[in-house]
Amino acid sequence: MLTHAPVTTMLPVKDLARARQFYEGRLGLKPIGAQADGKFTFDCGSATLALFPKEGGTKADHTAVSFRVPDIAASIAALKAAGVVFEDYDFPGLKTVEHVCVLGAEKAAWFLDTEGNILCLHEDIG
């Protein structure tokens, strides 16, 4: 029933102006615009990303959004040049090398937005 339904990812933000600057300026997402209910939306490939003001921001300890990219190293370099800071991990079963972890048939790298949401880049390798 929902196979062809467009998807909108909803992300809570404490400071909408600050978050918009990050998503537009650092990530380069194309703004759609402000919505009547207070959300601000972005065109994100075949999906929509919506930021909505929430006093406490995010409480999630998991990846909220993952962007599939064709070349993770090139994407990391471009985002770092735009001021994005990537996370590095060294846990049992999850270790990053130059910000990248190989997880089965994909490579992944994580970063936080200005509001504490965990975002990811991933590249299919298999």
C-alpha cells in the first residue's frame, strides 16, 4: 500500500534558524520552505526532510537520517570542507578509520547536526 508513497523524515530542532543554516549551508540541501505548521522542509532526493521546532530537541541515541552517497570518502571531504565534523568510534564491533566503518555490505560515517541529531553517510559496497 505505501510502496510508492513519498517519505518525509521529521527531525526535532531546538533552534530552527541555526538548524536551517546547517542543512542549507553545510549540507547543501535545497530548501522547499516554511510550512504553515512551523516546520521547514528540504528536498532530499526522492524524500523530504522536515525540521520542526521542539524545545528539548532530540533525545535519540540512534541514527536519525542516513544519506546514501556514491563515494563516501569524497562526500566526507566535501562536507569537512564545509565545516561538518565527523565522529570517530572505537567500540567492540564498531571502529572507524578516517571516520569510516565497514558494516557488512556498506561503509558508514556519522556526524551530528547543530541540534544533536545523529546523521550518517553510507555507501553500498557489495
